[in-house]
Amino acid sequence: MNTTQQHPMTEHYYPNGAVMLLMHEDLARARMQESQRSAAEWRLARRLTSARRWGRLAGWAGRRAAEANRAL
């Protein structure tokens, strides 16, 4: 079968051709992948920020506990 030839039924359902449909699917897939990459980067940034925040809190709690022990 010749792959460059379109089936008449395909032309009825997809007036711009199957190639145009595939291009739109590729664009939609690329947008989804970019969105997923962006979400993954955002999650990583939030995890790093959270780790820094918890580290600061742990340091503060340690200093406060040390002061409390000295006061006894």
C-alpha cells in the first residue's frame, strides 16, 4: 500500500488530512510534556525550600533547647 496516498474516507473525516491531525497531536503532546517538566521543576524547588526552612527551624530549636539546659 502506498503510504503517500490517503484513503477517501480519511479525507471526509479529516479535511486537512491526517498529517494535520498528527501535527496537532504532536503539539498537544509537547505542551503536556513541557507542563510536566515545569511541574517537576516546581516540585523540586518547593522541596529544596522546604528542606532549608526545616533546617533553620531545627537549628533554632536546638539553640533554644541548649539555652534551656543552661538555664537549669
